[in-house]
Amino acid sequence: MAFKYQELATQIGEDIQQDKLRAGEPLPALRRFATQHNVSLATANKTYEWLQRQGLITVKAQSGFYVKGQVSFTPLSQPKLKSVSIEHDPSNAIFDILQNALTYDRVGLSNGYLDESLRPSTALQRCIKRTAKIANLTANSYGHIQGEYKLRSAIGEFMQQKQCAVSADNILVTNGCLEAVNLVIEQVTIQGDTVAIFTPCYSGLLTALKHKHRKVLEIPCGAQGPDMSHVLQLFKQQAFKTLIFSSTATNPLGFSLSDQNKQQLASLANQYKISIIEDDTFGSLAYSFTPPRPAFSYEHGGYVIYCASFSKDLAPNMRIGWITSTKDMADLQRQKLALNITCNMPCQLAMADYLLTENYQTQIHKVTQTLQQQMATLQSCVLSHFPAGTKVSQPTGGFFLWVELPNKINAMDLYQLAIDENLCFMPGHTFSMSGQYDHCLRLSITQIWDQQLEKAVSNLGKLANTFL
């Protein structure tokens, strides 16, 4: 459940976005606001503080609070409608860039995991120590192939909050979400099959598909996702053997599919008997106060297979992911056994303990609120320092920001200059094999905003300006 001040702030934010409250319009004084909404003065103050951090309202000395309005965004360019079958393989370049991103003497502006300051590290350490004492024998074994039962049960309860009726028997614990997706790819396709993806797409998935010798069909997406009428035609044409997609805070654009589109994808999978893979890596980091429903939660006849992990919101080092499927679970277990038998038992036990004893939802509300505030700061910083005509995405969750540079600027050329200045980001061409995002890049906000980060983004903007 959201705190009262968050509910009030969200409502006021929506009123500002819908122009029910216009820029320059005064807001009630704190005491009057508290009386109007029957809340304490402290709650009223927290509400206004949250809106100030979001940049939606401002305070004028000896005058009061006023609507500041919204940051004006130029929409991202619309993609070409046509889907593209890919022959190009950028995996070598992607590998080199990822290696650079892991070099700690550089300022990482596109990190793919939360800084420790935003993770519940102390609470997880308590869970590790507690489970080591009470479950020593279990912690020192291989454990069940399908995963520790307590963890699977806790995941099942977590999934119920997403309106998914899932039992522990329909869950397979994996080493992160990418292993989960890879296991399902092996289950539902063979070499030479066509796998459809929404593009731009997470680079790790692109390289995985190439290494597995699958053909790739890129379905272009805009700021709100793909054109669903085009997706419908591809289903009708049987243009792919499976579709891999994210429905919430997709990497790197940050859009979330509407409930209508998620329900339509589930229905199409069932209608055409095509198994589709839902990668819900960022599902828990949506900026909404209620967990978004995945496509898996709608009627799908067993043709939607759900994959997720706790790597983005809790602990990247634990590598705890999972698969949820209503069929083929025995075959998935056999694949897992052949690959690496099982997952780290101490980490499974500690994660189960955390989910059962600590306040997971409070942690999620806290971190998503922080990410949303910092994302607004990052957007403003980019638009202030990058060349005129730069466009940025408007993520609905997660910590990635997609930046579209003026067409004259090649992101790989900028990348080479940035590396020399000890700055690192992900160029756009690593998120597609079609070469259509050469003037784009991905940034992230995975740590607390400070002067060092602001200076790094400012310097990257200065480097981008040299190309003009």
C-alpha cells in the first residue's frame, strides 16, 4: 500500500499533467491543505516536498506554493513500421563495450544494476547470517533442482500481488533472468527458428540469440511501444516461432504496455498457439504505486511463459531469477539440470528469508520513488547540456534513459571520445542489429545523484556538442 502523502502527491501530479492545475496557479497553504484532505500537517508537508523533488511545484518566499508545471519534452522520433529480419551481428562490439562498463576507474553512466546505497544490503546480510545458522545442512547441499521450496512459495505469494495465480510447483529458480529466458528459448525453439523481439532491445538478449543460432525479427517500437495492429499481422502470418517482450519499463526505452495490449498479446498467443516469453525484469520497479499486471496474468492457455529476477531491485550479486509456466515445467527442469544442476543454496535461502521476514514492498516503494525523482533530474540535466534538438524518453519505471541525439552525431564516435575522458555509456547500435539507432545512447540513474554525476553528464554533453 502507498503512504497517504504518496497518494495525494500522485493525484496532484496527475492533475498537473492533465492541465487541471496550470503553471503559476497557487496551491493551498499547508494547514489548509491538511484540513481539506483530513491529514496531519506532517503528511501535508511530505506531499509538497515530494512534488517539489519531482519539479512539479515551487515555493516562493513569503508567498506560498505554486504549480511549476511539467518539463516540456519533444517526443522521440517515430520508428519505421516495417519489421526487419537481421543478418548483422554486433556481439563483438557489445562485448567490448560491456567490458569497458565494468571498469571501475570510469564513471559508469549506463550501469545495469542499482548501487549498494539503493539496495537493502544490511537486511540481506541479516538474512544470510540467520539462514546460515538455522539451515546449515540445507545451505551446504545442492538443493532441489527446481529451487528451494520456501523461495518458490515466497515467489508465488509475490506473484499473487501481480494478479497471477501461481503455485510453487509451477516455478523454476534460475541464475538470473537471462538464464531463465535462455532456458525457455531452448524449450520453445530450435536452431534456425525466428525469434521476434521489440526493438531497441537489451543487448544481452541479442547476443544470446545470435549464439544460439536463432534468426532475429526486430519489431520497431516508439515511445509507447509497438504498433499492435502490426504485431497482429505478424501473428497471423506465423512470422516467428516465439516473441520475447517486456511489458513494464522495457530496457532501454522505459515504456510499459497498456493493460489492453498485454491482454491482447496473451490472447494472440493462445489463439495462434505460439508460445511467447515475457521478460519482466523491471516489473517491480514501475513508478506506479500498485504492481502492474503482466501479460501472464491474463488468460493465455499456457502460451505465455514468465521470466523475472530480483537482480534489478534487490541483489544483482545473488543472481536469483525464475521461470513461471503452467506447462512444460518437467522439460525445463531437465534443461536446468543439464546446464548447471541448481542455483546457489545460501543465496536462495537468504532471499526466501528476506521475502518472508523483511518488508519487501516498503523497500520497493522507497527505491522506485527515489528512481523516479532522480530520473527527472537526469532528464533535465541531459536537456540542459546536450546539443539542441536532443530528445529523451519518458520512462514509466526502472533506471534507464534513452537519449536521441541530432542525426549528425554518431553515438559510437561520441563513445570513443567519452572513453578517453573516463566516461562510459551504451551506444544505441548495441540495442539493435539493424543499425537504425546509431545516433542514440542509453544512460542510467542507478546511484544517488551528486555533483560527480552531474559533472559527468555535463561533460558528456560538451563532448556531444563538439560534433556540431
